[in-house]
Amino acid sequence: MFHPNLDSPSLVAGFGGWPNAGEVSSWVISFLIESLGAAKFAEIKPEPFFDLIQQRPLVTIKEGTIKSVKFPCGAFYSVPPLGGHRNHVILFLGQEPHLHWSRFSEAFFDLCAKVGVKEMITVGGLYDNIPHTVDPTVSLITNDLAVVDRFGGKRLRLATYEGPMSIHTHLLVEAGKRGIPAMSLWGHVPYYIQSNNAKTCLSLLDRLRTFLQLELDLREVQRASELLDQEVERIVKDKPELRQYIEALEREFLEEEGSPPSKRKSLKTLPQGGEKVIRIDPFLRKG
């Protein structure tokens, strides 16, 4: 490991687990690590933050020999400030901890202090009753509303929500206590597509690119998004009941988008009791 030489970097963090609907959070950070040539420079060890019965370590065994054992942890990556990257950036990718969130946040922000992090952005995914046929909704939670101006007019919904919280929200609160401007971007994923959702990832990456003034080639993600849409449409074409369900979601979505923010529904990570849900992911797996 090494100590990165960065000037007031921005931190972008993602977590697997509950706040990772459509694998949006982990996929976005993994894409940034690869695309920006980021190098790992620090880790948060799993004990005492993970229940290793609930989330077991992964082992690789070949021809009777143990080749590797991988425990759940979180890692920090440094992005070299080269080319058109105007901001220095640090990336974090890990699993949402099961235990001791306060101790986890202390370890997290101790590292932030050592490298001089100036702001924090977390990226999450949530399931919602929205259609796949519209541009994905991206919601924003922040301790500093001035950040909205840095998105270049890209569509964002200021979140309204009451319910169970994720590690993202806890880190947002703790960042505020430390005087660090912070926000959480949430990509909404259609509940009936419970698989990797490139379309929502594309929306989040587009907003991060603008906010951080990064040079990112998103053509690969665009192609994956288009392929997902094509595959869903292929399946829906022969399933009238599913088509009717999606059309009802489209009407509800357009109604809500046309209403003032004060009249919009709160965020919901799962359909409400009694609502009909048709999951399309089994058909996607069948190909």
C-alpha cells in the first residue's frame, strides 16, 4: 500500500448489500476504478464490522489446494490526476457493514482526514415502482443544497423518505458533524428487473461525470443500457399482462412527474402491501 499524493480529493463511495439494488452502487464504483486507472492504497478490515456467518468469506480451491481466501472488507482507491481530470478523486468500494456503524464511520473518516478529503459522494441503488421505459430517476440527499448547482441542470429529485436507513445516510450525518460537504445519489431501479441495471448505472455515471468534471467514456455503458432495454422489450412483447402492468406504471410515473414536489410520493424501496408485482428477471435469465 502507499500514501497517495492528492490535493483536497473528492471521495466517491459505494456499498454492496441492502443499498445496492440492481448492483448499481458496486457496478458504478467498479466501473470508475477500472476506467480511471485507480490503485488501492488502504483497506478497512472486516472485524469487527461483519457477521461472517451472515456474509461468509469467499474461498478459491483448485485441484484440492486452497488458492485464496477473501474476507468482506472495504478498500480505498486513488485516481491519478492525469489528463482531463480536473479534480483529485478517491474511490471506496465495500460491503455495507452489519455491526458497529459508529466505529466503522470513525475508521472511514480517519482515513478521509489523513488524505484531506474535501467532500463525499455516496452512490446507492433502490428498487421502486417505476417503468423501465423512462429515464431513470436519480434522487439526492445532502447536507449542503449548494451542490445542486454543480450538476449542470441534470434532472435530480430531492429525496423525501421515512423508513430504514443505509450506511450512506449514517455517513452523511457523520460527515456533517465533521464539516465535510456530503451527498448521496440514489438511482431508482424498476422493481420487476432485479438484476444488474446498466440503464440506472448510466444515469448515475453521467451525473458524477458532470459533478466531478471527469473525462469518462460511457459508450460501453450506453450499449449495455440499450441491450437491456431491447431484451426487456423482447420479453414484454409476448406477455400482455406484463405490458399492461408496465403501462400502468408509465401513467403513474407521468402523473407524478407533472405534480409539484410537495405532492409527490415519498421514496419507497419496495412496493406497498397489496400491490401487484410481475418480476421480469427470471425471463432475462432464461435468455
